[in-house]
Amino acid sequence: MAKTLLAVDDSVTMRKVLEITFSGEDFRVITADNTQNALGKLNEGPSVLVVDTALGGEDGYALAKELRKRNPAAAIIMLASRYAPYDQGRGRDAGADDWADKPFDTQQLIDKVRKVIVAKEAGAPAPVPVAAGAAAAPFRAPAGAPFGAPPAPATAPMAAGPVGGGLGRGTQPSLGGNVPVRTGTLVFGEGSGTSMPSFGAPAAPRPAPPAPVAAAPAPAPAPTPAPAPIAPAPIAAAPAPAPASPVSAAVNGHLAGKLGDLGLTSQQAEAVLALSREVVERVVWEVVPHLAETLIKEELSRLTRD
């Protein structure tokens, strides 16, 4: 026989989601959008009540408490959200059996509903839901324990240095010498949720640093090969003398006759001719041609005067 599930939520979308979620799970789903309509649906005998904690301007916890009063056998699941987180104390006071956060996984919500129904039918109280991330009960130090005393270790403690002034004190070796270091644990004070530091056993000394490893000697550099001998460059042959130009030949021939008339010896005539040949060659190769005749005449005139 299908069980009746009453879904109370002020959101049309959420009511439709709940209808779709339980439509194929042997449930007959009825819905309500406020407190008045939800109380009016109790005459249909719902065995499961899914109630939103925030019903617009109404209080979902107060509605759940009223529904529990009027239908003690029904299973109540509260729906919370990130903007209105579930209040464990108010949920317990309202008689809620479990709760889920929106948006929820449909299969997880179905499993929660079935689990609560089974617990109700068996007559056992439903397990009290625990909010995700709830703070653990604060640890209380045993009576008579001195302030700041560390808890008893499970194994034999290591040898510690001397303790003075009621505070655990240890030394820790370092390169610069012994520096006192205090270690602490958190111990919750009696009747308060705040933690207070206490100093425990000294910290274990650090292991000595490993000895430095000697660096391997660098390999000797490979000898540099001697450079190959450079062959001397061949000496360029001296350029052949330029052939005498026709002008110089004509001048020398004409000058030889005049030198013979002057009564010069053959050696003197050859010297004059060699000199005149140099002058003529320079004029022919380096000076503008129309000046060659003037220079030749001046040279001959000077030689003849001498």
C-alpha cells in the first residue's frame, strides 16, 4: 500500500521536485505551501512529513513541532539550505527525525525517508542527525591535573632535560649554540570552549648535519695542440719593365747625335741618355700628352747647357 507523503515548501519548483522524486517510490505525494494548508492536509493521514525550515515569513520549525503534536507517528524530515542552515537544537525540539540540505541528492533523500519509516514502524527511536562539520565536544583535563601538564603518552617518553618553574623547557642544538625552545599543546579550560596553550616535554634534538662531502678534483685541461706551421707566401715576381715608348726612343736617338757633337765620352753619353729616358718615360706615362714636348725640350736645353 502506497504511503502518503506531505511536502511543505513555499517554492512551487521545490514542491514539483519533491513530487517527481517520490512519484515512482510507492508514495502518494500531497503538497502545501504554508502552515495553514499543511495543517489542513493532516486529515489525509500522511505518514511522512517533509517540511522546509523557512516558509517565506513563517517558521518551519514551529510547523514541524505542531505537526508532531498532532501526528506523533509520522516521520518528519526537515529541509535546510545554505542561506538558512539547519539548527540542531530547534530541530530536536520540534521532534524532527532527520534533515537534508537543499539542493539535495534525490536518492539520498529517498534513503533517509525509508530509513526513518523503518525505524518508526519498528518502534525504535530514529537516530539523532548530526550536522556536517559540527564542533566536537571540548576536551576537559582530568581533575587534579596541574595547569599546563601534558597528557600521558601512550608509549614511554624519551628522556627530557631538567624542568623548572612549572614549565616544560627543552634545548635544541643549532649551529649557533643551544637555544631554548618551548613546545605547547592545546588544552581546553574547564567550562569554556576556548583553548589555552600549555608547555609540554622538550622537543627532541635535531640530528647532526651530515659531514660535507669533499668535492672531486677538477680534471686537468687537455693540452692544446701546437698550431700547424704556416707556409711562407710566395714572393711575387717583379714586374717586367715597361717597354720604352716610341717618343722616348726618338728623343734618345736625336739626343745621342747631339751628345756626340758635345765631345762627351761614351759613359757620360749613356748616363745622360738614361736620365733623359727616365724623364721622358715619366712624362709619357704620368703627364698630359700635350705637355710632353715642352718638358722634353726644357730637359734637353738644360743638358746641353751643362
